[in-house]
Amino acid sequence: MKPERVSITKEATKIVEQLQNKFGELIFHQSGGCCDGSAPMIFEKDDMYLDDSDVLLGQLVGVNYYMNIDQFEYWKHTHLTVDITEGRGSSFSLEIPLGLRFIIHSRLFTDEENEILNG
């Protein structure tokens, strides 16, 4: 079985579902820009322009999770878990008005996982 690159906590799942009910189809994007750009952000599907520089890491709660290829080069050996925390980030991500923001926890892939994903 192929390991996943990205997963999500139960708490973050609840927020994603709440945002889906309000906004419809969504996407996650992690750009790697300065400040909050390196944090996962969630947008309405058609509000974010994606191109060949974006890598699809997986799907969380039916929401595609993309990362900029430059950022992916830093994170490709790492499993990411999306979580939620209190506090307002300085991004345009949809959870910000709720007084929350998405964050990631990371761990290095095992040698076996790394070989399968990045061989």
C-alpha cells in the first residue's frame, strides 16, 4: 500500500466540513511564500489559480491538497498532518474569520516510505 503524503486531524476535519457546507468545493494550497505562505491555506476551488508548478499531494475530506513545486522539494521526504489552532493568521484562508488557522505537523518518512514515494 502506497503511503500518504498528507493527512488531517479530526479537529481540522470538522472545520473543513464546516467550510465545505458554507462555500462548496475547496482546495488546500501551501505555497512556500514568506510569513503565512508556508502554512496550509484553504480556498474556494475557483479562487486559486493552479498550474504546472503545483503538486497534488493528496486529498483530505474530499479536498485536494496542493503544494508549490519549490516547497515540495523541501518537504518531499516528510509526512504532513494538517491541524487547526486558535489564532488569526495573516492570510486569505477561509478559516481566518473563525479565529482559527490551519497548521501542519510533520515527520520524516521512514526509509521504506521514502523509497516508495521518492525512490
